[in-house]
Amino acid sequence: MTMPPGLAQGAGTEARQRLRMAFAQQDAEESLLPFMHYCWRRPLEPLQVGRHTRIVCDRLTEAAQRYRAGHSTYLDVVVPFRHGKSDMSSRFLPAWFLGNFPDAEVMLTGYAAELVQGFSRDVRGIMDGERYRDVFPGVALDASTNNASERRIAGRTGRLYAIGRGGAATGRGASLLVVDDMLKNREEAESQTIRDSAWASLTNDFMTRLAPVHIVVVVNTRWHVDDPCGRIHRRLDPEAEEYDAAFPRFERLHFGARQADGTYLHEERFGRAWYESQYATLGTYGASALLDGAPVVKGGAFLKTEAIQWVDEFPDGLTWVRCWDLASTEAELAKDDPDWTVGVLVAVREDRAGAQTLYLDDVVMVRAEAGRRNALIKETARRDANRGIPQYIEAVGGYKDSYTTLRDALAGVAVVHRVDLGGDKVVRAGRVEPHFEGGRVAIRRGQPWQPEVLRQIGEFPGGRHDDVVDAITSGYQAALDRNRRLAGLGHTLGRGAR
């Protein structure tokens, strides 16, 4: 609502200011986006409104109007990371909705209790503000309830619940259910077990809490084709095996970072360079999900061998590490196509702009019983020692035995260092995928090990062997760790010299 021009012209300065404030308060009461403007709490970081912000806020306002008229709404909202989805849905929407419907129940959920309880504290901060009281003078939180997991509206029946994935929602209701990111990170997204758990929590724990008339807002930055958003899509797709005609009719509001006209979604805030850097950093697989909101199925050719730089010599001054992936058992050798023991020389160099180049060299590969394999490992470690190159192996989870095996094999020859990565093979390989995608992997020409190495890289993760990829991804982390350690040592020595 805007102030009638006649009133503005006919009133004095003070009266006009009061009128403007009154109309701003009325707009804030009626619509979510004006409410966000009016009650914004970060004066040093003004609210920046993108095209997606206006559309999502308008649709949430309409959902509240439909709720008032007795109609339910289901919204499936996808926006890239850092684009304000939680401000809209998990901070300001609950406060605004409770101001309009102080006897309603609002439920916030996400991948962790800590996440949604943080949103609950933000909601409290908004509702405790003077400007909120201007817009909704009769609505306040009960001062005696200061629990982030459950808050009450003073003198009314309204509630705000904040319950993480897998938490107990029994006995609580939801006129407004906000689901904000049910998956935490790439590692969770690649786990079938966690994806199943997230879906079960959404459908069994939270959708069963809905009031007869309700609003459901599922807001995501996407991670995987089989994330909760993907499962919603398949239940609404008549061509999909999981199609269910009785499943709630979610309306899709999807905003990819890259627009059809060549611009980016919110250049006013981030600028083109930020988006281009993010696409380069994430690579195709990560960017398709996190930025474009359209994840792809992961198959072979995850690591792009066609973009490798083939060089005659490496630049001077690289800091090399050797990282091993072991196939250690006699049972392994009895297989028709046994795994390889692989040791790869890896180095990483970062330019002034922060772009990294990954260097790979001298890949040692063998399929042999333990005695011959250990002899080759020792010979390689002695050769590396003459160049000051340390030995590394991954040493967490199922890799702890490999660390012990390599340590024993190199007793008296070299110290074996641990690499701690975590996650499955695909998650770990995701660390180097942008380097292959962006043509920032360099290998010397003419090495006898190249055909097998390129085959394993090109077939990953669906190929017969991933030993080379495992050694490269662990080596990448080891090289980064060593670079940082040496840089820190140099900085310390430099301070001492001064």
C-alpha cells in the first residue's frame, strides 16, 4: 500500500513522516517483503532484493492469504547458496506469520537442531524488536519461555518449534512448516543412508504434524538428484516410477544462478566475477546442483581427462609428496582383476588469484604379493628420500590397516604421514574434480604408466578400479597440508629473523 499523494502534499513535514511510517507499517503487516525491509536488523548490511527475492516473498504472502481463506499451500523453493533463502523462509516468515496468526503453530526443521535453533533465536530477535511491535502491537513472545526449541506467544496459543532432522515432533503441530536444507553437505548428500533418513524424517516426522489447513515451504540449495527436492519431483512426475497422484501438489519455484540471457541471478549483490569463480571452483558436478539447482547423475568421466595439460617439464620449486593406495591381501591377488597398489607423486601450486594447479608424476603401480610389493615401496621411498619427498597414506575409517601396513613396510626407511579425509570415494574425488574440469591438472608426456592411469581416471567412479584416483585425491590433500605447513614455518622463521 502507498500513501495517497494528496495526503502527502497537504500535510506538514512531521505529519507526512507519520503518515509514511503508518503506511509502511501497514505494508509490513500485509506483505512479507515490506516486513523484511521494515524490520531488517543488519544496518551495516542492507537488504538487497534480487528477482528471486521478490517472487518468493510475493508467493509466501499469497500463501498466507490462502491460509486465511482456508486453503493449504505447498511450495518447493530452490535457490543457490548465499542468496537469502533462510532470511526469507526461516527468519522473517515465521515472525511475520505469527504476527498475523498469533494462535498458529510454526515448525522449523533442517539438517540439525543447532541450525534451526539458531533460526529460532533470530526469530526471537525480530519479534523482540521495537519495529516488530509497531507492526504487530498485540503480539509478543512469552518472556517466561526462553527455549530455542519451543517458544510461545504471550496470552495466545501460538507456538514456534525448532526441531532438527530426526528430532521428536510428536505432540506438536504445524500450521506453517518450514523445511530448510535437510542435507548438510556433499558427504551427506552422497550417502544413500542419510538421504533415506532425511526423506523419512520429512515425510514421517514432520508432514504428519500438519494442521487441517497449512503451509509447507521446502527450501533448498540442492545437492543431489535424489535429495528431498528430487524425491518430491519424482512423486509429482507422471512419467516417474515413484509417481503418486495423491502426493501433495508442490509448486516449484526454482532459481538457477545462470540465467538464459547470459546474466546471473543476483549480480547486484555478488557481481559476475563471484559467480564465475564459484563455477570454476565447484566444477560441473557441484555447480549443476549447488548453483543451477539441477543436479546430474554421477557416472563415468567424472574427472575430465581431455582437459589435462601435457607438459615436457614441470615448473621449478614444486613441493612434492608421495601418496599411496594399497591392495594388500593375498585374497585380492586371487581375483580375476585384482586391485593395484599405487603410489603417486603429487604437487599443488596456487597462483596469486587463488587458482590451483595439480601436478602428477612418477606413478608407481604393482599387482604383487606382499613381499614383492613391500620391496617396491621401499625402493621408491629411498629414491624419494634423496629428493626430500615424504610418504603419505589415508589413515581413517577402513584405511587404518593400510597406514599400519605401509608404516611397517617402511620401518627404518621413511616416516609415514597420515592423510585424514573422510567421506566416500566420490566425495573425496570431488576435491579434485574442478581441477580436471578446468584444465588445471598437469602430467609429463611419455610415461609408461599413463594408459592405465588415464583409464582409471576416465572411468571413475563406475570403472573396475579406483586405486589411482584414491591415491591422487589423498595426495592432493597431503600436498595442500604440506604447502601450508611449510608456509607457516617460513612465516615463523621470518618473524624470528626480524
